[in-house]
Amino acid sequence: MNYRLYFVKKGKIEFLYRKDSVRERDGWVSGQFSFFVDDIAVLEDSNLMDNPFEWKHFKFDVYPGLKEISFVY
């Protein structure tokens, strides 16, 4: 998903996420989740052993101006 947002003043982008995972014999296997601001990766979560029931918190400072944000899973 891509979004174009205009920030009038300094602020934060903040969200909770969890990854869809499957249970294997040796634990959970999950995919990669990434978050980009202006085509720069600010979050790359490639941990393959995430529990799909645990939420993760992410916070990122953002400065005024037009920003393009993307979520990649």
C-alpha cells in the first residue's frame, strides 16, 4: 500500500503490526514486513520466528512536507 501525505508540522507516524505466521515443528515461520518513507526503508522486520498473536509497536519522527509512505509485506 502506498500513501502520499502532507505534514504541516513535525510529528510522528506510529502504528501496531503483526505478521501472519504459520506454526512449524521448530516454531513460528513468518514473512518480512517493511515500511518505507520516500523510498527509504525505515523498518525492515525479517524475523522468521515471530508469534502471530503478538503485536509490535513502531514509531517514526516525520518532518513537514509531502511524504510518500509504503507498507510492504
